[in-house]
Amino acid sequence: MTDRPAPVTGHPAPAHDRPTPTTDRPATGRTTPEPDRPHDLVGIGIGPFNLSLAALAHNIPAAPDDPRPLAATFYEQRPAFHWHPGLLLDGASLQVPFLADLVTLADPASPWSFLNYLRTRDRLFPFYFAERFHIQRAEYDAYCRWVSEQLPGLHFGHQVDAVRWNTERALFEVDFTQLDPDGEAEALGRAYTRHIALGIGTEPFVPEPLRPLAEAESVPVLHSADYLRHREQLLAADHITVIGSGQSGAEIFLDLLRARPEGAENIHWLARTQAFAPMEYSKLGLEHFTPDYSRYFHALPETARDELVPRQWQLHKGIDADTIAAIHDELYRRTLHGGWPHATLTPGVHVRTAGRLANTRVELHLEHTQQGTRTRLTTDAVILATGYRERPLDAILGGLDPYLSRDASHRPRIDDQYRLVLDRAVTGHVYVQNAERHTHGVGAPDLGLAAWRSATILNNLTGTTPYPLPERTAFTTFGLTPQSSKIPAQAPELIPLTQSV
């Protein structure tokens, strides 16, 4: 069910050769707040979730007593919007309906909807006759890029370096580096804002045994995020191993299988899960991706939440049934003239260690979890379809660490309005997007909740209701009694270790 945004980063630029600071200045043609007026909102990262927030923030009032439009600006290190470019395989579809665009489930009349995008491209009638409820990923990427190119207040080529709380001004300071087209530091800047929205996304996860090989340029071990860029090189390898049982692993295995000659496929597909399992896609199962379930999950005790998330892997880490059918059809087709394809599919296996052979080959030491047996697999290329992990917030929020409230596992606490729980001395809010699975459940990275979460944030931030939201969104009643969040909006007052002015 989950389709995640492409990684975005806000890492510091090198300390050497840093340019002279500048004031907060927008890209050419972008609007900016009045000179003495701080931003109402600064977004860090421009993936689909912060892009959704920016689209819904466009032209809404800043506050009940302030009719001026909300002053919002967003910074992104990359030079332009791109969503999972390494996985935009021909024919690959989103796992959510097209209604899960940036805005529709909060504001169907928004000019930033997918249907309006089609209208501006004179493609409404072709889409109507195509009868597609699930669009291709490449089309979703193009739609988001269209929004990013039309929407004011977005600043690409801007790397956020640090965030601090200025106690004298009662505002957040956001330091950034403006980058040139080659990614080199061009100028420094600082923005002041009442609130922040973190949308720094996820990053590719590489299992520990394979990290040294993935970091070595001479060894063909790469994450699925880079698949298309290296596809031709991979197809030239004699033997290929795909690791990972989710949708990305399945799509890459199928793509390789279709491209390899019959009788010489030489592909091995490994997975830790006990089966290449279909994703839970029943109507009631999908209600785990509703606001109702997010509220229920948030109100559970921390220990219950931590136990629950790993058990729900099939809600978002399984394989689309059509993809499973296509893989089986392709394997079956290759048996029509006798014999079996040279393709091995082995679930229930994990990689214990890995090493290099003869500089270019890779040896994987495998263990079967049920049998307790071990073996070795020699291969010429490895594709790690091992998913993504939330980017740590600590690097970018180091300046706010004295004010942060953390749970028993040292993770930031996040309240039911998607705000970091901060010391009461900080009067502004830091909202988070796709960094709250430990507090809000499996729906955190799901595109279907993007517009609803953005609307929740904007309703809270403005103190008004620019986007009325439904009271009920699921037929399932989660829990015996209605529960409210047990995490307060603000933590008890803490004594900051440091103060920034």
C-alpha cells in the first residue's frame, strides 16, 4: 500500500570554502513575505508530503485575525523535484488510487489536483477512457513535478544546515546554503519562522553485512533506488541476485527476468520473509490507512505500538497480487517447451556475511531461518531491494535537542497534531511528515494520508479550519472505547542546556 517519497536531505555543507552569508532570498519569480514579517511556516525538504503541505498552504489565511495569505516557504537541497527516479520502471503503477494525490482527499476543488493536472495537459478524456484507478509511477512523478514548477514559495538548490530557537525573537532560525547547479555552495542565508515542517523523507536501507560492498565502487552491489541508472550494467552480469521480498524486489526481479534470454536467466531472488506474500489489499484491511486508525494507534501505550508495527508488515511490505501473477506467468511461459528457467526464488533466508571474490564477484553466506542450514552463493551482481528507513531527525534538529521530549527508546515524541513535543519555552511548533511511524502507525509513509495530514497541520497552525475534516473515515471501530492521545501537546517545562540568540 505504501509509496514513499524520494529521499531529501538537509545535511551541513563542508566547513571550508563557505561563502558569505546572505539574507533569505527566493528563487527568481517566487514570492516572499514582507521584509519585516517572518515566515509563518518553513518547510524543510520537498518530497510529496511537504509538496502536499505547500499546495494546501497556498493562499489560505495565516490566522483568524490575520487575513493575509499564510507566508510559507520550502527548501530542498536537490535542484528539482524527482520521486524515486531509480524505480520508475515502464508500466510500474502506484499502489494507491489516483485520488491519493497531493490535495484531493482534503480539497477536491484544489487547482493542484491530479485531475486538474490532466486538464492542463488536455488529457482528461484519454484518462477517462483509460479507466485507470491506479496510475503509473512515472505519471505521478510528472504530476508532482508540474506542481513543484508552478507553485510559488519552493526553493530548490537550498540545503538547510541548522535549526535553532531564538528566545529573544520567539522565532525559529533556519540556516541554509544556496547551491549552484553543480551542487557547490554559492551563498549562505537565514530565515526566521514561527513554525517548521520537517519533510526530510527516508533514505535507502542497506543491511549491515552488505554495507562495505555497497560502498565499494568496484563491486556491483547497489540499492534498488539506483536500479534504472545501472540497469544495462546489471543485465550484462552473468548471475544476478535480488534481495528483498517487497514490491520493489518483485518488480526488479520481473524486469530482469523479462530481459534475460530463456534458459540463461541466472537470477536468484532471496527474502527474509517466510513467503513471497501478497500485500493486504482487502477493503477492510485498507482501513488501517485511515485517520481513524492513526488516532487509535496514537492513543495506544508505547509498548503496544512497538510490538504492533513489525507484525503489520504485510500491510505495506507485501507484493501487489498482479505483480505476483505476472512473475508466475513469465516463469510458466518459459516452461512451455520443456525444462525450467534458471531462476531461483528462496524465501526464509537472511545474509549472515558477504565478501568479495576476484575483485568483481560477490560471495553471500546465507542461513535458512526454519531449517537452520547454511550455504554460500556466488554471484556477479547484487540488488538490495531492502527498503527505506526514516532519516534521523537529530542531525538537523541538534540545535533544538535541549527542548525535545523523548520516549523510552529515545525517539522524539510526536503529538496527535503531528507536532514534536517541545519544552513550553518554545512557542512555535515543529511538524513532522513521514517520521512518525512509531507514534502514528503504518500509515505514516502512505500517500493516501498525505492530504489529510497536511490539512491537519494547517488547521492546527492557523487556528482556523481552512480544511474541514471528517469525524469518521472507517467502518471498522478500532478499540472498545474512544481514546484520546496520552501525549500532551507540550512537555513539562525543561531547563535548556543551551540557549541560542
